[in-house]
Amino acid sequence: QQQVKQSPQSLIVQKGGISIINCAYENTAFDYFPWYQQFPGKGPALLIAIRPDVSEKKEGRFTISFNKSAKQFSLHIMDSQPGDSATYFCAAYGAGNNRKLIWGLGTSLAVNP
Amino acid sequence: DAGITQSPRHKVTETGTPVTLRCHQTENHRYMYWYRQDPGHGLRLIHYSYGVKDTDKGEVSDGYSVSRSKTEDFLLTLESATSSQTSVYFCAISSTGDHGYTFGSGTRLTVV
């Protein structure tokens, strides 16, 4: 049972374009939503995270948009660069999950030069 | 990655043999996790620990066992390796269990 659904599975964007990855969750008890970035041969690394008391969080070219009523959140990468090519995972956390993150299945992003 | 190391980085083993993967941290974090990563399946939690000698099962724990006798070390054992356990294994640590997971660089295990 996938509690966090991530789409698309793969994404190709031209350099300078906007990359958008979407996630939807079911459990209204989730209260922390991080995004992780993974380069080939490396472990995932925390990129940006949001709590449901805000609708948007921006860090450089990366923005999380959060829609609590729709139970959806998304990652926007502005001015996408070839160096952004990686796999991106969304995740969710709630106190009822025994200190475990619930993960989406990942999105493979390729940014063409 | 700083503060967390996995060993070995690569291993090839034969079906039916026992295998132990090691995760070592220098951050004194309470929570430690073992994941496996396979194409199309994302990150799947195998086992996790919330303290010394305190462990619990994840979603894909069958065929795996863990031990944590010290804060800094979390061992994952495949009692009798099978080809279906060919995967990339990641260890992660967290101070609080929610935000800021730090992952190791992974162990690529091939069972032939």
C-alpha cells in the first residue's frame, strides 16, 4: 500500500526549463514532508523540506509547494541545469509511523544541455 | 558521507552463504536504518533501530536480521543469501527520526 504516490516516474527537461515533480499522500497525520536528491552511485541527500503550516518554501532554485486540503505537495526546480540530473524522492513523516519516513518511489530527472 | 560509513562498498557472494553488512556512524545519532534500493521499488525499509539493542522490522524484513550492540554500529545480516537479495543497500542515520536522514554511500551486493 503506497501511502505516498509520486509522479512522474521519469522526466526530461531542457536546460533552463522548470522541472515539476508531484507527490500525493493519504495520511492526514503526516506533518513533515522532505525531498531527497540522489546522484548515481551515491546515497540520497536531503534537499528541502516543508511542514504543513506553510504553503511554500523556497531555497535557491528549489521550491516546495504544499496543498494541505488536496493532500499534495510538489517540487519545482527553476532554471533546471544538467547538474540537477538525479533521482528525486519525496517522503512524509508522522508521529504515528514510529519514527520512519514514508517514501515515494522516486523520479528520474534528466536535464538536457 | 561525513559521519557515516558502510562496508564493504561492493560484494559478490554465492547463494546460501551468510553475509554481513556494516554501518558505522560517528554522529552519536539514536536512529539507524537499513534500506534496499531496487529499480522501480524506490527505497524499502528492511530494519531500523531506535537505540542500542532496540530494533524493529521494516516492510521487507524477511531473510534479514540486524544487531546493534553499540550506538555507532548497525549490522545487517543475510542469513542465507538468495538471488532476490541482489540489491544496493543503504544505511541511514537520524538524530530525531523525522527530519535530516543522512545516508551512507551504499553497498552493492550481488548474489550469484
